[in-house]
Amino acid sequence: MQTLPRLAFLGTGLMGDPMVRRLLGAGFGVTVWNRTPAKAAALVEAGAWQEFLLSDAVAQADIVISMLDSGAVVGQVLTAALDALPAGSLWIDMSSTRQDEAQAFHALLGGRGCRFLDAPVSGGVGGAQAGALAIMAGGSEDDFQRAAPVFAAMGCATLVGPAGSGQVAKLCNQLIVGATLNVVAEALLLAQAAGADPAAVRTAIRGGFAESRILEVHGERMLERNFIPGGQVKTQIKDMHNILAAAAAAGVTLPLTSLVTERYDALADVCPQADHSAALLGLERLNPGQRVGTLPDRLP
């Protein structure tokens, strides 16, 4: 029977916590570390081992997984952990970063005899809890195969290209998500303003060509005015700007993405921690006197 690799998981917040629980449930030994130690403490009861020093967390790991706020934070943590990493260890960054940041992490680790995959995810907290995340990996085939049992505990993984390609795939995902959230908000507001029942309109168009997970999940959130996250406005803003940066680097113009970015930027000072379905709130601010439904807003 093959021995499971020893894992260190760095970042146990909204997404990291359920991802660790899936790994523990699959039989992996997991050492957890978080910049705010209290956020990792609950995982000890679930079977994880907590380390308070980053160097101690990674020192015995075969595979290190990071799930952190941004590329800048990943870079800080990776640099701080570098001297303690065992030679040949594999670092899997499952955070959402820029492509060039992922490529820089790959080069930095390669220079120290370590391996790297960028493997951002889609599916939100619900997908993490269910072990149903879509995982988009960039790196070598050998490293991807080495990580396959780890990925299988958390969702379905696809190798999409060399280092940095996972982040490109995630940005493509977020481009579609961000744009669709805004379109669903516009459809529901139009239904309301034109005298139709927006909930009934949503039911009527589901199953046709307009059906999507966004219409299903976030359309319901908008009707219920439930903006407790889930994904957050501030994360969507970060992702939209990363998409525009990737587009500029690739030499392409994305006009719809630019418009969606403006819409999310308008919410930055209003409800940055709200679910990204709060795109509806931004739309309603553009249309004074128009509001979907009569329920009170549920905000963080």
C-alpha cells in the first residue's frame, strides 16, 4: 500500500478550513499553519497538527499547500519558508494570483531544488466542503501526477499547461463568473421594473440556454437578498484587475471585463466583504427607486 505524503497546509480561512477537513477525511496527515493561529485551532479537533512557526510547519512536509489572500502574501510566506523546505518537496499554491507571480514562485522554488504547481480553485465554500472543487493546475505532468491523490480529496483537477497556466484558467473562470453575476442582476432588476415576478422569471428561464450555476445559486441569493459570503466583492475586484493585467500582457483588449471591473470597483468602499452577488446592489444604486424584491438585505 502506497504511503500518503505528509502535508503542510498554509492558510486556514474561509476556503482553507474545509479543504483541510477533506484532506483529513481522506486519511492524510496534515500540519496546519495560519498567520492568525486561532483560525487554525479548530482543525486540531478534526485531527490536524498545528504549528505556530512557519518553518516548523513545512520542515517535514513532502507537499506544502498554500491557500492565501493574494500573490503578495504567497510571496512573503514562500520566501519566509524557503530555508526550511526539504529538498525535492512540492509546493502547491491554490491561492488566486497573477500568472507572472506564479511563474516567479516556480522559478524561485526550482532554484532551491523544489517543485511547484499553481492550482487555483473554483467552487466556493460549498465546493470545498463537498470535495467538489474545480482545480486548474499549471506545471509539469510529473508534479501533477504526484499531486493527484491530494487533488482527488478536494475535487476534480485538470492540468492546463506549464507553470502559471492554472492562474490563467482561474482568471478565465472568474471573467465568466464576474460577467454572469452582473448579467443575472440586470435580468432580475429588469423583470422587477417591467412588472414581472423576478422569481418566476428566473424559474421560467432555467433549463433553457440561459441556465447556469450563477443563475441557480446567485440568482437565488439575489432574490433572497442574501449577501453573506461565499465569494467576496473584494476578491472579485482583485480577480478582475488580475484578468485585465493578464490581458494587457497577452496584448488583447477585453471591453466587457473592463466594464465589469468598473462595476465591482464601485462597491469597494460600500460592501467589500459582501458576497460577489452584491453586484445587484451596485446595479440598484445606478437605478434609484428600483429594487429586486421586498426582503431586507443580509450583509456581513
